[in-house]
Amino acid sequence: MLLLGADSLSVEDVADFARRPDEWDIRLDEAAERRMAASARVKDDLVGSGRPVYGVTTGFGDSCGRHIGPAKAADLQRNLIAGHLAGNGEPAPVEVARATMLIRANCLARGYSGVRVALVELLADCLRADILPMIPQRGSVGASGDLVPLAYLADLLTGNGAVLHRGEVRTAADALREAGLTPVLLAPKEGLALINGTSFMAGYAVVAIRAAHELSAVADLCTALATEALEASAGPFEPFLHRHKPHRGQDGSAARVRRLLHGSRLAVRHEDRVRANPELAGNAFQLLRSGLQDRYSVRCAPHVTGVLNDTLGWVADWLDTEINSSNDNPLFDPETGEVHHGGNFYGGHVGQAMDALKLALAGLGDLLDRQTALLVDEKSNNGLTANLVRPVAASDYEAGLHHGFKAAQIASSALAAEALKNTTPATAFSRSTESHNQDKVSMATIAARDAWHTVELVRAVAAITLAAACQAVDLRGSDRLAPATRTAYELVRTVAGFVDRDRRLDVELAALAGLIASGRLGALLTAVDDEAVEEPPEQARRSGVRGHA
């Protein structure tokens, strides 16, 4: 159950609701209902007293010096929404729209925004009926909140505009009517309360965090498969090394790779390989080639993925705070009867978090691209074919006709480069707007959208790395995979097959990216974490990747 207004929403819960709404029940906290009713009374009393209240008896922004009489209050809210329907670009993803609505409902349900309980109930009813606003992706500077994007949410509640109803584009009026819901006539302050906050940027952030957690696990799988395909050493993932550089995320990544490799007959510790082949001990060159020092994209993989893991820890903490906050202006104190004017709509924490997240994600994408490059290059793939083509005799007609994963690695490199380009911090580009009333803005919505775009790019890179790694282990001998990597390999093979000759790969790679996006691969890897087959109790406790959110 999702309880609105109780300060109990988590990033994980919101992201799960955004993906699987039918599995959740939305309720309004009873104490929050009482606070909402009390703060609405405070607002009404202040309006009745003639005291200026921003956005209620005044204009907005640089027009706040203009007095608006009570008779014009409803028109003021209606015009505010209509005037902010100025967004640009394709609609935000469905999961983002769903998360945005839930987060905004939770903000208003806290009971300090001066809105009626009925307004939040309508938001909740729309979520239950899966009536979602079609919010253009661009148009917010992240202060005063997400004014332009959230105007499309408010437009839906008033029965206007186009919406997505269970996957079908409809008019808001028709969708509400079919669901048995009545559009709202906005009361004083309610239009401002709906749009003057950080819910759209937070919606993007929440789904990006969920996806980044899943990509972290998939990256560890790619590392394990690459280690097996290259017959590289499992030594760099040993507990001793990470115990003596105990960053939690790095330690957790190494522990997951160890669990994935448990029982492998392809990846073993260097010392075990030397014991099995005594002749290596006296030959320095062969000793090096046998896996004493693998390339950084394999042996340093936990140090890269670990940065993402630890970034996700504090980023999720910040977003937990944001989605349970009253990011609105002004706020009303139900206990003292006072109105407080401030800037809680500012998206600074979300922006800083998303700029950091996209940087860590891009580093992960670069790591995966480098692993693919190792796998396809005959100079570094430890005896596999160039570009992972199916081996054929030199006299065979097919010899030289096929190019395997050559083009896929080029595409991977392009995707990784675009992800790295996204790392320019959006928060560095504050622009003064609205006649210099908004003279310092967060640009957090751009940062959050960049983070989501980076997720999509890195997911596509991961799909290529998984396909290449599975091709490589087929060439090496998939019967020698560890039990855990074998299970993941079999799931990958349900959507992407062995490449025995040149053919188009885009459809299968898109299906593999979809498999990652669905969470199915992440769920499989979580099961591996839960089993923790070879972890001593203390090490398993110290190395937990899961639970950062």
C-alpha cells in the first residue's frame, strides 16, 4: 500500500508503482487529511482577512505586487494553468508521468499547501484508473519548480487536454467521464500548488535511479561473463583486496561477481591456474599471459561499478527526502495559522544528484564498451576469433565473408561516447528568467532528463556487451560456465541467439535492452545475491550492493 501524506514513500516504492501500478493500493493518510483541511481553512481565513497571500490574492512571479480580489481567484488559477501550457518535445515516458502524479499527490497530501482533500483524491483516482497526463519533456528550468510540465497535470484534473488512458490517447474529458470522475474547479491556490514544485524532475529521477540499480547488477554480470569468456583471473574479485579498500559499493560489486563466478571452469584464480600448470611458474612470459594481470576493464570493474553503487546510495537518500517534502510556495501552518513564503520549489538537490548519477552511469557505459572491445579484438581476447565470428577452415568458402560483432562494437562505442557527452553538468547552466524574478534556477529537470537518457544509452551498451559475451562463451564452451552465469546466459539466449553468420542484429539487441529494462534480468541477479552461495557471513554482510536506495 502507498500511504499519501505520511512521509513514508520511498524511491523504490514509487519506481515499482510506476512500472507495475496494478499491484499497489493508494490510500490517503487520515492525519494528513486533517492537516489538509486545517491548512485550507488557514488559507481561506487569510484571504478573508484581506492579508496578501502570494498566488492567491496576488499575481505570480514578477506580478506579485498586483492585488487580485476574491472574485477573480478562480480565473487567476485557470489562467495560470492555461498560460503555462508551453512545453516542447515528445511526451515523457509513461513511468515518469505515473511517478510524477504520485509524487505530486504525496506533496500536497502532507497538508501544508492549502488545498482541499478532494484535489488529492482526484489525483489518486486518476492514478487508480491509469489516466495519465501527456507531459512534454522540455520546458522547465527547475525553479519555480516544474511550472510548465506540471501545468499538463493540472490541465488533466480540470478535464482539458489530451491524456493517456490505459495506453490509448484520449481527451481528458472522455477519460474522466468513462472512469466516473468529475473534473475539478480549482479553488484559490490550487493551480499554483499543482505546478509550483519538483515532482516532474523527481519523477524522472526516481525511474532513473531504479534503472541504474538494475544496470549495476547487469554490469556485474557482464564482468563475470567477460571474465569467463576471456579465461581471465577471478583473483581481482577476492575479498582480501576489497577488504583493504572498503568502499561499500566496490566491495558489493566484487562480491556479486564472485557469486556469479562460483563454480566456473573458465575463470579461476591465477594461483590455482599456476598450481594446475606447474610449467607456468618458470616462464615469466607465459605467467603474464596466463592472467597475472588482466586489463583494467576486467580487474578494475568493481572499482567502476562501485562508484555507481555508492552514488546511488546518497542520491536515493536525497530523493527520498524530496518526494516526501512540501516543495511548494507559499506554505500554511495549520497549528499557528501563519503563511510562509519561501523557495521550497527549488530543485537544487535533485539537479546535483542527477548530474552525479549520469556521470557514474556514463563511466559504467564506458567500462562495458571497453569489455566488448576486448572480446572482439583477437589481440586481446585470448585465442577467440576476430570479431567473434564462427570459426571456419581457411579453405571454407565462408572464410573471410563474415564480420561478426565488428559493427556492434562500433555502435557500442558511439553509444558510450554519447553517454559521456551527457556528463556536462546541467546545474552549471543557470539562466535568469521571468524578468529576473527567477534569477537563479536549478536546471534540475534537464539534469534528470539527461540522467534518464544516459540510462537508455548505457542500457543499449549493456545489451551489446551481453550479446558479445554470450557469443564469446559459446566459442569458448558454455558448458564450462558457472551455474549462475549459465542461468543468465540462458535467459539472454531467449531473445538473442548465436551469430553464426552476418545478419542484422538491431532487433535482437533491442529485445535484449528490453529484457534489461523489464527488470527480469535484474530480478534473476537479485536471486543470486540472495543465495550468496560462497560468502562467509561477515563478508556477505559487508558487501551488500542491494538496499542502497
